[in-house]
Amino acid sequence: MFVSNIVFLIIFLVSIFIFSKEMSRIRYNISLGKDINRYGNKKQRWVQMFKVAFGQTKMVARPIAGLLHVIIYSGFLIINIELIEIIIDGIFGTHRILSFLGIVYNFLIASFEILAFLVLIVCIIFLTRRNIIKIKRFISSEMKGWPKLDANLILIFEIFLMSAFILMQASDLALQNINYPHYIKAGSFPVSKFLLPLFQDLNPEKIYFFERFFWWFHIIGIFLFLNYLPYSKHLHIIFAFPNTYYSNLNPKGQFENMESVKQEVLAMINPNNQNPPSSDDIKFGAKDVNDLNWVQLMNSYSCTECGRCTSECPANFTGKKLSPRKIMMDTRDRLEEFSKNISLGKSDNKSLLGDYISKEEIWACTSCNACTQACPINIDPLSIILDLRRYCVMEESSAPSELNMMFNNIENNGAPWQFASSDRLNWKE
């Protein structure tokens, strides 16, 4: 085994190890949430995942942006097939090990090149939309600083990776054409063949140098990108699939009962219960991330920060402070901080409600579910907002005056209106 193959194997294994370790950390963070039963209706869940995550059905609701995203998504799935060959070649020192597939191989290489070129163009368009055209949902207050930089870095990463891939193909083709040792003739090159003039005046050794440079640049870039994912919004390329699988199958207007309320009511109506829940064990709603369920925490890591939820939010549209995207970003940021505090064995006396998400934000929500409907991967910001509201009402007795008036009317009159139940039908007179 050549030294370069040993070096490649070490880089590959280290990359996989670091990525696995970071994903284990994120999985632990998600496990800090409360349990929720999202395991039934497996057939329906698989259908939903293939329809929404694989099929991108909600992305294409906005045709132009949807089509561009489908190109990048298809490129990610299909071009990564080529990664298998690169890894095998890197470990064993072979060249185009899958070329025995013949005409199928030629078709695959051609499709890789076309998709790589299209992805390159789309990334440039996306950079233009974010930084020159400045579409409104990309320049909101929560998108300043790291979120903006992260989005740009991902696109720049993709541009470099696709450029390196096409140049690697072109230099490989140049070496094939001159029958350079070890470079067998294989593949179809509908895009990179137009770059051959870049190498026509170079001697074989320089062409070989450039081919190796682009090969290493491309594969190391992929490994770096892989280990950048756990710190990036681009993690959705992994979490979109479990996120859609475990998403809520109930109608969007159907809210789930709180288990803590259910247990307390059961204790009240069953005085013979030998093990009633202790009042110290019952908590209503959510104040911090560990009060949320694990699906809600997974939602926060799955968020693409695309802003479709916020752009559809009627409260945000009318100038109120609420942004469903910010709700998800704040939940993820707080979860990272909360988990870090656990590992350090300390408490920062902070919470999701108050320190990250204000009461003004959660009470601006109309509970219309437009955000959940708009999300391309079925993220549910409303469920988090409702749990934070429940904490305010049932733990702090804190609610807007209009709601307190309604609560009092329900308690006293059995209805939200300010008149006795006996007078309810007076309107018909």
C-alpha cells in the first residue's frame, strides 16, 4: 500500500470518527427532551417521509426556488454515488474501480458532471438572492451574524467542491487522452471536456499534479463539509428524513392533551388511586428545553432557516415580534447551551422562556398553523409556542388581560362571554 493510500485511509477514518462523535452529541441533546409516542402508523409515516423528504413535495410549492433546490438535492444524492468510487480508489490506489460497469458507468459519470455544473450555477444564483437581491426573508434580524455567514459558507463550500470535481474530471480526461500510466480510459465527460484546453500546453507531469491536487481538494473538502454539518443549518440534509417520519400525523387543528393535566384529572376522579402523582412531580407546559419533547428538539436541529414559516406568519406580516424561524433557532441555541452546562456540571439560571423567547413573541401567535404548513420538512414551531404558553398560564398564572377575562368568564359563567349561562339564548329574541 502506497503512502498516499495510508494517508487517505487515516484522513477518512478520522473524519468518520469525528463526525460520529458530534452526531452522538446531538443525539444525546435530543434525548434530553421528554418522551412522546410517535411510533405508530408506520406505513403512513414511511409514505410521509418519502413524499415530503425524498419527494420534496412541499419545497416545490414555490416553483422557482423549489426547482433550484431540487437540483441541489438531486446533485447531493446522485453525485455522492461517485464518492463511493473515490473512497475505494483512495484506499486501494485504483483508478475508476467501477468502470467495469461499462455503459452504465459512462452514463453515471455524465450525469455526475451535468448535475455538478447545474449545482454550481444554482449556488451562484442562491448567493445572488441572499447578498445582492436580498430577499426579505433572508435579511431578518435573526439572520444576522452567524446564520448569514453559515448560509453563505455552505454555498461557497458547494461552489468549490463542484468546481474541484469538474476540474478533476477534466485533468483525468487529459491524462486518459495521452495514455498516462494507470489512467484507464473510462467515463463520459459532457462538461469537463470543454476544459481540456486548460491542460493542452502542459507536460504530463504537470497535468498529473493538477489531477491529484483537484482529487485531494475535492475529497478532503467533502470530509471537511461532513464535519461542518453538525454546526450548520445544513444538518437538515440528514435530519429531514427522521423529522418528516416522526412529524405529527393528526390534523393541524387538533391539539394534543397535556399528559400532566391528564394525570392530575385522573387522580381527582379516582380517589382510590394508591399512587397519585405528587404535585412536586407535575409540571405544566415548558419553561426550558428539557420540558419539551424529543421531537420538538429534533425539529430545532432540522430547521433549514429558510424562513418560509416566518414569511407565511400573519403575526409577523403585521409587524409583530413573532418569527417562527427564530423560535426554532432559539430552541436549538438554548439546547446547545443547556447541554454544555450539564457536561460542565453547572447551572446558568437561564431558560428558553424569558432569556431566549419572550412572552411578547408567544402571545403574538394566532395558532393558525401557517408556519407548520409552510415548512418544507414538517417542523412544528406552534407546538413549542403552545407549551411555553401553557407554562405561563398554568404555572405562573400569567396571561394577557383579554385571556384572563375569558378564563374568568368560563369559570363563572361556563362560557367566554360576560353574561350568565341562563342568558345565553337571549340573542334569538
